Amino acid sequence: MIPEALFERSLNHLLRQSPGATDALRRHAGGSVRFDLTLAQFDFRIVDDGCFSEAVVDTPDAVIRPTPALVARLPFFGREALRHAEYSGDPALLATLDRVFKQLSWDVEADLAPVVGDIAAHRLHAFGRDALASLAHTVSALGLNASEYMVEETELMARGVDVARFNHAVDTLADDTARLDARLRLLETRGP
């Protein structure tokens, strides 16, 4: 299948670019991994060189399933978003995969340089990095503006100050009620 082959080539390319990644996976040669992307499942076997090879697997040794939180965070948080995936299977293999995936880094400039040249590759990478940072900033500002609108304009949510004031009033009322209850008990025990 084309998507599976593209996924395999991309993943192996990243593994080869990251020092020590293939060495770590060599210890698990023969192990199988399933990337369950809900709409598609990609099954791979770890081969002797520490890379992934497309394989048909009935029961994989490890399954990695992204969650909606991972998909939403991936463009902005990169490798940090991987902690939101669901992992199941062989703990030793999963620990190795976790370590390997956290150290993966794509050398964009090295991949672009043969096509557009070193200087253009550097500038394109800087432009892309800045564009992603701007997008992340824009999304963050939009979220803050939306929450402020919901709190201040539509009053669908309470302001933090109002919640703190309400909580303090409830605590004060609870303390006053407890004191009144204690006084009433004291008066009841004294009698008429």
C-alpha cells in the first residue's frame, strides 16, 4: 500500500537521521509494532538494521494509538505531544520506542539542501519554523480571547475573582453555621 510505504520510508528516514535510534531498536529485531491511526493501521517488524519493515502481523508486540489530544497538540508541541498516545504491549519494547521517538529530530535543512541549495534550505527552514511559531501564538491568543469573551461579554463562565469570592463566602457561611450549631447545642445542654 502506498500510505504504508510512505509512512515506513519517512519513519526510517527519521531513524537514520537520529544518532543511536537504530542501535536502540536493533535489540528488538524481529519485534512487531502496530501504529493504530483509527482510520488506518500500519504494521511493521523491526529488522536487523534497526529500521521498520512493512509486515503482516496478527498480534503485534506493541501498539501505539494516538489520541485526539495528541493529534491536536502534535503541530505545536512536536515530540512532547507523544506522551498523549496510548501504548500497549511489551514494556521493554515500548520503553525503547518511547526513548527513540523522543530523540527523533528531522533535519529539514539537510533534506532541502540537495534540492534548493544550502542557503535557500536554511532560509526555508527558518521561515517554516517562524510560521509555525506564529501559528501557535495565534491559536493561543485566539483561545485566550475566546475565553475572555465567554467570561466578560456573554457571562457564560465565571471570572476567577468571582469564583474565589464565592468560595470565600461559602466557607464563611459554613463556619458561621458551625458556630451557631455549637451555640445551640450548648444552650440545649444547659436547659431552661
